[in-house]
Amino acid sequence: LVPAAAVLLIAGAAVFLYLFVYPTMTRVLERAKKTSLAPEEKTPNSGGPQDQKKTPRDKKSSATVAPAPEVFGGLTADEHAALTRRLELSAERTLSPEEEKILAARVTFKTGFVERLPSQPWTLETFKGKVSEQETRYQIRLPGSYKRSLWKLFELHYLPGAEAFTAGDLMKARNLWIESLAFPIYANDVRKHRGVVLTMLKPFISDTLSKVAAINSSLVDNRVREKEKQIGEAYETLLAAVTGKRWTEALQAAGELEKKMAEAANPETLAGGPAAYPPALSQVDSDIRTTLDALLEVPPPTVADLEPLYKDLWQKRNMIQSLIPENLEKIKKVYEEGLQALQVKDWNRAEKVFSDISGPPELARDAGEKIRLIRKLRAAGVRANPLDSGAESG
């Protein structure tokens, strides 16, 4: 019985395995096989399990170019090459397109002049017509003898003032027009004089005062305009020397131009009002004198914008200096001093020396790049010589 029972038990287990376990295992194995073959079907050259399935982040990382390795205390190889680079320049070199452009540039500066021309001068006929018009308006007839004194005053002072103005003599025109306001006292009575004559002549008085105000402003402006004229002439001298490649002469012209520009920007040039009025002012009515005195307070004149000219001068002068052999040698010595400071790890001195180099452009750019890299090394706390491939940082 025992052997028969064992046989039956074994047979039952075999049937169970065949009917239930074997199909399940078969499905598991087939699923595993499909999973392991899927990456190979898509990527036949797959390198291993770690490459068979990647997350989106993994795929993005694999497409990104790895950053350049950092060497020499945080500098890349290219940066290290820029830091150690030594440029060689000669005064006899062929100018670069950038240098040619700087030397050929021409700046136009806008004057600060503001036109303040007065109205057209009066004629004797205009003056007589205005007096007649005012007599009709106020229904007052001035005595013939008094009107003749007005015509004479106009002819002696106002008309010559108009001629001086046309000729460009502003000071003379202003003073003569002020003297034309010294009207004779009407009926020897100041109150009647102000109530009658000054009221009737108000249009003429107002127009003349406006002319005086305009001339006062022009007299103050002319001081600055003269400085601007001198600047323009000095700039043309510089351009002529540059065009002729007379570098020593051009450098001297640049210095003279800078001097003229400094004079124009000097506050003392803008200070002060127009010249004093003539002694005949005392014969003018006190109310009119008060107005004339106020007209001497002229606002400071506007000054031309010299900033573009300053920039052009700075660029040209730096360029010209590098084209004079002895000056270029001085610049090269400064450059060499900066390189030596790098060799001994003196970051502060190297930065200071390179910051003094403003031209020529190629050398100035190289010095600027070295300054940037010096600051990067200093920020990284590099204390050892960055030019040594075994440098340490800490």
C-alpha cells in the first residue's frame, strides 16, 4: 500500500505542475524575454543595462555638451592662454580697420546758441505815426515843440543804434537805444510827464526794452560762442594733421583741443552779465531805469554738448600715441610691467597696471581681458602662481 500511495502522490503532483504551474512559468519567461529584447530591437548597439532605458532627464543630459574642464585655479584652458598671452606691436604696423575708422571719424557738435534777435528797428516815419496814433487814442495833442524834440532825440540816438545793430556792433546799438529813452521832461512836470508822455510812448518804450534784453543775452552768449568757435578751429587742425599722418603734430593738436574744451567748460566762462550801461542812463526816467537794471540779470548761456567730441578726442589721442615710436615703447613697458606682476602673483598691481593701458585698441582689449581673469582668480581665492600648471587654489 505504501508504494502504491507514493506513486499516486507523485503522479498527482506531476499533473498539478503540468496543468497549473508550467503555463504560468511559461508566460513569465516569455514576458521577460520580450522585455529584455525590446531595447536591442530599437538600439542594436546598446552598451548595457544602464543604457537600455533612460528617463527624460537622462536623455537631456546626454545631449548636452560637457563643459570645458577647469584648470589653473578655476580658469579654462582658453582663459589661461588669454592670461599668459603676450602681444607684440610696432609703430610701423599696418593699421587695422578699427584703427582706420577711429582716425577717420569726424564729430559735429551742436552749438548751445539760442537765437534771440529783437524785432526790426523802427524808422522815423514809424515813430511819428505811432505818436500820432496815440494822440488820437488818448485825445491829447502834444505841443509841436515837444514833438520836434522827440524827433531829434530819435534821429540822434535811435537811428544810429539801428545802423550799429545792422553792422553787428551790439554793444553800441544797445547803448544808443538806451540813450533814445532819455525823453525831455514834459512841461517840466515829472508827474505829468509820466502820465502823458510815458503813457503815450509805451509801445515804443516796450519795444526798445525788448531789444536791450535781447542784446544783453547775446552779449553774454557771445563769450561762450567764441569759445565754441575756437574749439571748432582746433578740431579741424587735429583732423588735418591726422589725415596727413603727421602724428607728432596731431598729438600736439589734440592737447590744444583739450585745452580749449576745458576753457569752454569752465564755470567762470559762463559767469557774469553783460557790460554796464552808458552814463546817459542817469537821464532816463527812474521807472525805466529799474526795468533796465533788471535786464542786466541774464541767465547763464547754454553750452554746446561736447561729450561726443570728448569721446572722439580720447580715442584719437590714444591711437596717435601708439603710432609715435617713443610713445609706443612707453606703452609696451607698462604692458610688460603688468605681465611681470602676473608672474609673481601680484593681482592688485597687475590689475592697476593693465587698467592704465587705453590704446591701441588691440592692446587695450588684451589688457581688459587680463583684468577680468585676474578678478576671477582673486574671487576664487587663488594664491599660487596661475601660470604654473601645478598651481593650487585655496
